[in-house]
Amino acid sequence: MRSFMGRDILSLKDFERNEFFHVLEVAEELEPIARQRRNADMLAEKTLVTAFYQPSTRTRLAHEAAMHRLGGHVTGFSDAKMTRAGDFYQESIKDTVKMLEFYGDVIVMRHFQQGAPHEAAKWASVPILNGGDGWGEHPTQILTDLYTVYREKGHIDGLKWLAVGDMRMRTMHSLGYALTQFDCPVTFVSPPEMSLTDEFKAELKQYSLDFKVADHVEEAIADADVILVEPVVQPDYTKSRDERSGDVGLTPANYKITRDLLFHKAKSDAILLHSLPRMDEIPPDVDITKWSRYWQEAFNGVVMRMALLALVLGAME
Ligand code: CP
């Protein structure tokens, strides 16, 4: 297996099956630190730089929390408008990263341009973690989802997935790539205008992913062991910030997971994931049901980032 030390985490397309399992096992090993709410000293000599060109609640703060849990330091920005990248100068990724690499030992970047973290990785002498790039990918989120499944079910192979939402989403791309490395048939359900692109479908076929497409969650939910949901009422992920203006509409029933649907159609032991934030695709009354796992994902998101930081910084082999 390739070493993770010094490695960029940009895409799950380049993750091998044994590397997924290794990351999951390292996360499991580090989990007690977070569970006991301790701060260890594993990364006491290291600093994380956060470079967020788009809003985030979970991704930025989970990386920061993970760094604190391992005794490391954090610096960075959560609003590029307050940097030279977001003012008159429109400073380039290259020029920005050529500074940031000396302010810390690893950089987590979220950007509205697809491929921006890859561009950063070309210039940085320190590892770059992709915290979400436009409609591109969101590898650390899907690793969090996989870790949640691994902890809840004890295994990943053999589970049937249902993925509902906007298939242009970066999470859906990382999910598709990740599932190619497991024995996990998946059904995708999305509005026609948000469906899998032909190019992405061709890629998934090339990797022999067992997938199909359905029009309505009712057609697919009964078979699913894992139900992963994203909104179909979405902002534009290519913008640095997309403010809500006026009525944004409601989620059609085809893409909505209700309590009634779960009760009447879902497997009793299926688990329901959502990367959050949500709109109305999972109503709040689903939160207190045996299916929901999205709050557990908040904890698991910290644990997964602890594993990734420890690995790329060489604190864990
Ligand atoms: N899941 C996720 O990426 O959330 P944030 O946008 O809040 O980081």
C-alpha cells in the first residue's frame, strides 16, 4: 500500500480498496480520543491551515476540531473576502498557497472552482486536503459516510445503497468513485435535470460499479441498507457565496425521505445518512427515528479528519 505520509487527499478516484480499509482502521484506533473528549499530543508540533473560499460549518470546524483533538495548532481563513484572493488583487491559488505552505504543515481547502485544491497541490510543499471543490468532489465527507457505515454495520461489502439528490453534487462524485472499490450495488434517484452525466456514468461503468437509476425513492428504498440523501433544492456550488433570495421551492416527493416512507417501506435496520446542511428533503421528525445517523456523522466527521491528518502528517503509518 502507498504511504499516506505527505500525500494530498484530492479525490476518491485514486483511492485503492486497501487504502479505504486502512483509513477506516486508523479512524477506529483514534476514535477513543474524541469519545473521551481528550486532546492528545500526537500532532503537537504541527499546524493546520484552513483555506475556505466558500461557506462551511462542518468541514472546516471538523478539521479544526480534529487538529485540536490531536494536540495540533490551527490558523487560516474562513472568508476569502478578507484575504487578497477576495479583493482587488484576486490573488491566484499559486500565489496564495506559496504563502500558506509556510504558515503550517497541511492545508485544507474548500473552493468554488472545481480543481482548485488540485492546483494548490501542484504548488504546495505540504499536503492539501480537498474540503470540497465546486461540483467536483468532497472526499473527506464520503470517507466520513463510509466510516459511519463501517461502525454502524461492521462491514461495507454486501450492502445495498440508495443515493438520492442532485447528482451534480461533489459528494455524489466521491461516493460513486468510492463504491467502485466495494461490493455495493447502488441506485441513484435524482431529478432529470440533476442526473448523472453520461461522462460520469461511463467512468463508473469502466470501474465496474453495479448501479442503476430510478425516478422515485419509493421504487428503491425497500432494498436499501444505506440511504444517502442530499438536497435537490441547492445553491450554485460554482459561486463563492449563493445567498437565498425569495422562495426557493420545496423538494418533490420523489426525492424526499419521510417518516412515513421509512416506516412503511424501508428495511428495519437501514441507516439514513445526510452530509448536511439539509433543506426539506429529510423533515425534522425523521431525526428521532431508528434510521437516522446524521448526528452520529458529526462525531464521525471529527474522527475521520483525525485519521486523515495523522496519516498525511506521518504520525500514524
Ligand atoms: N457536509 C458539509 O460539507 O458541510 P459544510 O458545507 O457545512 O462543510
